[in-house]
Amino acid sequence: MAISEITVDDLDERLAEGARLIDVRQPYEFEEARVAGAVLVPMATVPDNVEAFRGDDPVYVICKTGNRSLRVCEFLAAQGIEAVNVAGGTLAWMRSGRDYLSGSS
């Protein structure tokens, strides 16, 4: 099953339009650096939180490099959820020079 992917450039545009972004990394990684507006749902908890991904529009899924988020997108697709992987993940976002948040607030 082919999973859709999006670049951080395109993600930036989608977020400005109100897209939902879910980060599937560990809480400590999320605190270190995250895209503003991302909601944390650690990968290990995804099966118990599938409803957090459901919606009328695609949900964008991010991790550190795009590998874990791709696996989550594959799982979500099997549940009938349209999920789009963020290619390159949070590292690509940071390397692009875009702003990001850190800390627990």
C-alpha cells in the first residue's frame, strides 16, 4: 500500500491552512524540538489512540526522520484513515531553517 508523503515546504503551507499534525516520537524528543501546533501521540500508544487521527481531512504524521511516522501511516491506512507522512521529519523541518518549539510549554 502506497503512503502519501509531503515535504516540509508543503507541510508549512498546509499548517497555515489549519492542517492537523501529529508527532509520534517519545515525549522527551517532543520536548527537545517540535513543530508548532503538533500534538504528541507516541508511536507505542497509536493503537489505543486511533480516534485522535480520524477527521474529515488528511492528518499529517511526523517523527524525527520520517521512518516511524511512515510505519504509523501504514497502520492508520489499514484502519481506513488518510494519513500523510512528513518526509525527513522534524530534522528536515529544523534543517530548513523554520522555527520550532522546545521545552514543556
